[in-house]
Amino acid sequence: MIQKTLLLSVIVLLAIHAAGQQNNQTEFWNSLKSVCGQSFEGEVLRAPESDTNFRNKRLVMHVRSCEEGVIKIPFIVGDDYSRTWVFRMLSDGIQLKQDHRHKDGSPDRITMYGGTTSNSGRATVQYFPADEETAKLLPAASGNVWWVDMVPGKHFTYHLRRMGSETWFSIRFDLSKTIETPAAPWGWEEY
């Protein structure tokens, strides 16, 4: 009898955990979908002193495509339209991949790196540790953790931290005011 009660307790706890994970991730996903079609301007909150890629450039995110299970967000840096964040809702979490393209639309040699959530996160924050594909593609990035902090109507903040190094980027987009829709990112025709 004790074993049956213990087994039932474990099953109930696992179900509660799975429901909590699904609820946090579903709420986060729905927040992303709620700004579909909208564009926002951002600013660098944190970057290494040596950064020349993001500082002093106009930063724009455009939640351009929201399909069943896939949300694509081009991230434009100045006149560089090479980056698109690709979020996928999987059965076991949310995946974030970074699609990098050349001006002609062809994939960059380093593209589609990222990771999948390893826990439930929170409704406003999801964490994406580097996956095996990323570790093979970019060995130095095997310790990367990306996370997105999103508070609807307030901000969307993209973070990258490379564990064991000083690399830490944070870019915050103001969700309280939309801006004009930018041109399509490089390679968008292939989407």
C-alpha cells in the first residue's frame, strides 16, 4: 500500500511539474505571438568594451512571422539585415536558433546555432543553453546561454552570456511603442 501511495505521489508531482513547465512556456510563447507583425527599437544594455557590432547602431526587432509552432524575429543592426531569431515550440520546450544570412540570402557558414530550454523557466523569462549542434559548429560557444526576458507592453530583452568568459550581451527593445516596419531580412524569400 505504501509503495502504491508513493508511486501515485511521484506521478502527481511529475504531472504538476509538466503542467507548470507547459504553462510558463505557453504564456511566454503567447506573449511573443501577441506582438506579431510589430517592430520595436532597442538599445545595448551591456556589451564587452571591445564591441563594435552593436554599439552606436540602430537596433530593430520585427516579429515578422508567427506560424504554427514557429516565430521568426529579424534582428536588424544598422544596415545589417543578416540575423533572424527563430523560436520553435517543441514537445519538450522552446528552441531558439539564430539564422545568419549573407546579402544574397545564402546561409552564413556559422548559422542556426542556439539551444532549447532545459527547464520550465518563467512566464516572462526563458533560458536556452547551447545545444550539441552549437558546440560542434562553434566549440567556443559550447558554454553559451541565451535568455529572453519579455514583459508584454514593456520590454523584450535578449541576453547572451558565454560562461567562463567576460562575454555578456544584453539588448533591450521597448515594447511600449512600435516603429515603422523595416525591409525584409536577407534571405527572407527562402522562408
